[in-house]
Amino acid sequence: MKTAYKNLRDFVRVLEKEGELLRITAPVSRDLEITQITDIVCKSPGGGKALLFENVVESPFPVLTNAFGSEKRICMALGVRHLDDLAARVRRFLEIEPPKSLGHAVRLLPLGLDLLRFVPRKVRKGPCQEVVLRGADLDLNRLPVLKCWPKDGGPFVTLPVVITRSLKTAKRNAGMYRLQVYDAKTTGMHWHIHKDGSHYFQEYRAAGKPMPVAVAVGTDPATTYAATAPLPRGVDEIILSGFIRRTPVPMTRAVTVPLDVPAEAEFILEGYVDPEELRLEGPFGDHTGYYSLTDLYPVFHLTAITHRKNPIYPATIVGRPPMEDCYLAKATERLFLPLLQTVLPEIKDYWLPWEGVFHNITVVALEKEYPGHARKVMSALWGQGQMSFCKALVMVDAHVDLHRPERVLETVLNTVDLERDLYVTEGVLDVLDHSAPEPLFGGKVGLDATARWASEPQRAQRPRPASWPADAQLLTSVRQISERFTGCRRVPLDVLNPVLLLNVIKDGTLSALSLAPALMDAESLKPFAVFVLYDQDIALQDGSMVLWKLFNNVDPLRDIFRKGPRILIDATKKGPEDGHLRPWPDDIAMDPEVVQRVRRRAQELGIAAYLDEKKG
């Protein structure tokens, strides 16, 4: 197993050797076509292959996508056989105790030497500066920057490692903040308010100084991953990359800004951000599966572009999961478990379901030690770094296997008393959460599905029906309540809290939640403990779809109706009739003409097998 790649092309070489790379030689457009091809491949079973588009009609440079988009490739990228192997290395360092004797100190010496290998290594010059462009030669449009989705505000750089330094502490940040290309020499700088890049920007803004920025595009895979990692403020991502690689990241001085950049990168964009200049950025088809809304963000002005003689341009396509970023998030989930356990050692494991798009739901396996322990851990997690943005927390006992999603769902639905175990509160939310009435703040929900201690109030038991009517018969019953109901599906699990999914017509005149009392009171529906409402176009048989809409479209404070031990959840789109006055984003969908064009060219593109898999 290769543990460190010198650069991106070294990784591409190994991917091809392992049969994990598909070269596409047919001409393709960076405007939507590459996205559609990548979306087909990355949503195939197991994540398909990495794609190298060698003939991009608008640019002389090839494009690499889906490089991290499978369990095997993310492990290859991070130099491990299993992602938990990386977590074990983290745990090894966290558990170091001060030496108690000279002999103990000698035994710890290899660990100390290993730590030295994480620190970046300065070099005089690197391949990233084989070509240097300044002044009139600067032209971002020569790069194959992708327009990913039809309603995107323009082309976006989607895998940038954005390097900045704090004006106060001189600490470096290497974060991944998308860049919308405005013209040949300017882009947006989309850093969220809770990111280090934004914190440093505010320092420069307070001082009234322009902020130097360097953007590396096409770094070695460990450095690209490290830029996505939710590290504590002030921790250098380049050191994390060195830890993952087990060898330092070589860094060289940029040519026009006072920053060090990865010497082996494919491209470096150098420039500055004016602290007083903001520009409208977006929309952008985001990893949530929705378009993130337009807003004002800082502007990045280029002073130089440097690159290798024959560079590869890497990009990632994000949208409704599963996509490539799901595997990057899985690496983060595994890598940060030991760090989370240093603060909350009672956490045995945790799981971020893909449909929750990384910030909407976390399931925690807990070594419960006392009454109310689950509630204590919920509160602690909602106060921990980026975990504070999580909208829903589900607590289960330590023996529950989080690698078996259906078993987890059965455990929860067989355990909870929805009258006592559902905890609704409010707090900070991720900027991409669209369900709350106000940005960045809204409802949160905790669900305690751990076993009761003897000293805790025992859960009420619900009777299990001996048999269930067919979905068609259930639909007849709900349509007697309202003809707005157009679809119905009982979740086929034998559990104490049965679930009924319903499609409902929304026309802007009536809140879907207003139908809740009648559903709760209907005698034929009394066996159901949980009702979930969806828009009429949602396929209730698509398990991933109904979970994605449930996790993304619900503000727990507004959209959960409770009556005793039963609840109704409104997972429909919201509007003024629901008390939601801010814009609701569109689902991401590809232009049908592009879909058909790619389908017609499938044989030429070498992706016909992936379309056949989809049909199957």
C-alpha cells in the first residue's frame, strides 16, 4: 500500500495501475457535460471509477473527476487499507503519556521522530512554477473550470486549497472554499462565517489591509483531503497532510504574494482579497442536492497564475448524494472519532448518514453510564466545533452496529417513546440549511433511543397490529380525510412505532401541517406512531430520496406536530403558508438536453456500462 503520493499525477498513475481510472478521449464540454458524465459514474454501485477527460474542447488542459469517489480510492488517497487504520494512528498519538522513566522515554522516541515528519518542508522552487503568468497573460478562462449545473451562477473552481495567514498570529489556514469565476482575473471567495479563512479575512478587514491569498489546485490527495477537514481553529491543515502522508509536504514561496504554496501542485492562483469589496456570488448546485442561494462574498483578484508544463485540472461534482464528497466525509467521520472521544470518551462510535449531507443528522453509539446520559451528550455535541451545526442527533446504545443502517432504524423505532424521548430545541445551523425560517439559526432535535435505567421513567409499550392493510387501502382511508393526499406507503418494518409516508398536494393555500390533527384522530390510522408528509412528486418507494428530504426539509421547531406518543413530520417544501418567508432553493437537476446528448454518446464516451447498470 502506497502511503504517500508525490503529487496528483503520481496518484493518477497508481489509480490507473489499480484499474481505478477511466480515460475519456472523446471531446467533452466543461459546460455541464463533464458533470453529467461524472454524475452517472459516481452514482453507480461502489462509486464507479475516477475519470480523466483528456479532450476538453474549451481548454488545453485535461480534467480529473471522481478521484476520491469510492471506498477503495479514498483509502488509496490516504494511504490506508481501511479508514479506521488512520483513526488508529490518531489514537496512538492522543494516548501518549509523559515518560515515567528513561527506558519509557527511549520507547517513545520513534513517536517523537514520527511527529517531525509532519512539519512542511521548505524548498526553493517547485514544479508548480514551471510556467509563470502575470499581467496581460492572466486568463482564468484558459483553465477548464466547470459549470456544473444549469442554474449555477457561472463556472466554479470546486477543489481549491485556499491558503491564507492570520494577520494577528501568522497561523496558516488551508481551506476548501469554492471560487466562482467572474472574469479572466477575478473570482468569488466563498468562505462561510465559521471558517478560518473568514476569521482571518475579518482581521484584515478590521485593519483595512488587502489580504494575500494563494490557491493551490491539484495538490497531492492527502493535502486536498486535509483542506476539507474540520480542524479546530488555528490548526495547520498542511501538518495534517504531513501526518496522513507520513512525509512532509514540500512548500515553496509564491511569486507575487508572501505565502508558501505546495510545490508539487498542478496550478497556483495568486492574488489578494480587498477587505471592502463584496460581490454577489451563486447560485451553486451544492452538496446538499439543492442550489445554495446567492449572497454577497469577498472578491479574489489574481496577480499571477503558475502551473506545471502539462498540468491536470482536478474538479469535484457535488449534488444529491451519493457523490464523491460522501467518501471524503466518511474519511472525516473515521479520522475525527478519536478526537471526539478525547472530549466525550463515552462515545463508542458515530455515523453521518449520507442523506443528511454531513450536517443534518448524526447517529451516536453511546456507552451509557447514568440516567440522562444521552441528553448530556447531545448538549455537549451541540457545543463542539462544527458538530454544533448538526440539526438532529440520535443516541443508541454502544452494542448497536452503526454499519447496518436498517438495523439502526429498527432499533430506534422499536425503542423510543416519542412522548418522552424526543427533545426539540434550537441553536446555530450550517449556512447551507434552507429549512429554518431564518438563516444560520433554527430548530434542532435529539432522539434518545438508549435503554432505560431502572431509575428512569419506563417507556410506554404500544400494541403491535397482527396484520396491516395494503397501501392502496390505507390511501383510501387518508383520502377520506383530504383529497390532497395522493400517495401512501407503510414503511415495511415490524416495529413498535410504525411509520406511514404520505404524498400531499401543496398549492400555496394550506400548510401541510394543518392536516396533522385529522390524521392523528382517524381511527384506521391509530396504529401508526409516525407520519411523514412529502410533496406529491416524491417517490415514496425510494428510501434514499425520502431520507434525504426528511433530513433536509425539516425545521424541528416548526415542522414536527406532537400528540402524546405519536408525531407527524412535515418534509414538504415550505412557503409563506407554512411561515417560511425566505426563498426555498431548487433541487439540482441536469438540463434534459444534456442528459440525452450524453446518453446518445455513451458508447463513444466509454460509459455505456454505467447506463446499463442504472437501467438494471
